[in-house]
Amino acid sequence: MPDAAIGLNAVIVAVTEEVPRILTVRREPPGGGPAEDALPFRSPGGPRPTARSTAGLRRWVREQTGLELGYVEQLYTFGDRNRDPRESHGGPRLVSVAYLALVREVSVSGGARWRDWYDFFPWEDWRDGPARGARPRDRPRRWRRGPPRPASRASGRSGGERSEIVFGLGGVGWDGERVLERYEILYEAGLVPEARRDVIERGIERGEKETLPPETPEPPLGRPMSLDHRRILATALGRLRGKLKYRPVVFELLPPTFTLLQLQRVVEALSGVRLPQAELPATGGERRPRRGHRPSGCGDGGGAPAELFVFRREVLRERPRAGSGVARRAALRRQSLDKPIYSSLV
């Protein structure tokens, strides 16, 4: 039996009507039972991933779901011990090479289904104020106390202090990129269904003193996923939120022509926060609205239609670190550059 089995996973993201969406499939648990939500995957057994694996990724995603991928990048390699419970019973270690893909939502086949990203991470959506479950008073004391872990003791931080920092509590600012850290805190505290399920599925290993986590609160914190797929998904959300600051990836999720209000709403959907009016990409090379047009940030009331814009793809060569500037007021006009990364549609 091989020491490791290597498979592929795909985190496929779209934004539709201001809702970030994730493509999921159904997967039977290794130990049997009802099928669970999972990221599209290619089971181990094929050729090992290489630098050209994106071609194979596009092929098997198309075969599984009927979806043609556009923008794709490698996300991370996940190989933690016992991420597949069969490993604790003599099976190989499951290593997954994960990819992040950005598309515009279309109908899919093969049992695949689009789901709201925040169904899996309800505490990450702050667009309408503090997210559900994001305050300590909303959850049991074991979250406020925080799970014990050696790393926290080594750093001198208590579990409660760590939770406050990561969840932006007690006057600490909210850091949208720390998605994985927040999920791991909830997992360690036994507050997500996967924590209890994983202990049951892999069993109590010889020589380890594991205790069964308490029952998760009702309703559970987010929709569970197969294996550690919610951890993979958290990694992808943190990566994507970070890239909004320095790469124009948001345009992969927009139609060929768009208004500035559409651009703003997509950035907000991914970042999970509302942008102040001062941070809208309204200047810095943007052409002024022509006669008969309204400013693109206007609502859907009466008057002329909002001006349309297109993304200038040549910016990828001109400015390799162009982004949306969510984190600072530079927005899409970093350093008073002469050329914007989008232009008015003529």
C-alpha cells in the first residue's frame, strides 16, 4: 500500500447578485453514511500533479460538472495526518493539491451545485453589521475561554486573547484575511460539526488521550463539508481576500462590461464588509460620465443609465501588483498612476 495518495481539489468561485458562490458536489463519507457537501475532487490514482496540472484540472472539472474554467491558480497542498479517517486504520495518507478558480456562474451538471459561500462561514459576512455568531456572547463559554494549544502558550497568549485578536473583538480590528485561523479556533473548541465527526470517524488512536468534543450548538456554526474541505475553503477565502489588494482578480468575476456600482458590490461580497464611499474607485484616470449618463455609483432610480466600463487587460503587463485596494483608500488609483486599470466604454 502506498505511503501517500495524491488527489486534486478545486475551489471554484463565482459572485452572483452580490452573493459569493462556491461550486460543490456530493461525496459519500469514507465510513459510510449520508453524502456530504464537498469541493470538486479527483480521487487519487491518476498521474501525479505537475506544473502542467491545470490542464488536467480543467479537464476533470469539465467532466464532473460541465463547467469550463477560466482563471486558475494553485492554492495549497493539504497533507495533515488523518485528514482521511481511513489513514488511522492502515490506509495511505491522503494529500490534496488544491486550486482556486474564478468563473461567472452558469448551469452545471453531474450533481454539482452552487452554494452561498457564507452558508459555510456565516461569521465572515459583516456587510450588514457584526456577523451572526461573531461575538462571544452569542456562543458557549468554551469559545470565550478558547481552546488550549501549545502554540498559544508558547506565544504567551491565552485562548481568550487569541480568539479576541482573530475575531476582531475587544477593540481589535477585524482582519478579513484570517479566515482559516477563525475556522480553526472554532474547530478546536468543538463548535463546528466536523470536530465531533472527525473524532468519531477516525476512532481513538492508540497512545492518544482524545476526548469526544461536546455536541455542537444548534443551529451549527456553518454548513459542514466532507473531510477537511471547509478548511480548504477557508484557505481559499483568505487567499482571495488578500489578492484583492494587489491583483485585479475581481475582474474575473465581472461581466465584460460593468458599472462601478457592480464592481463595488462584488468586492464587498468577497471581502465581507461594506466599502466607505470615499474608497470607491471613482477617480484616477476614470473618464467623467458623458452627457446622458449618471455616475456609476448611483442607484437604480430614474435618470440616464450608469456609465459602463471595461477592464484593461494590458494592465497585467503594465502593473503586476494592481489590485482593488480594499485595505486602503488608494482603491483602483494607486499612487496617482496615469492609467487606470479599467476604462470607460466608448
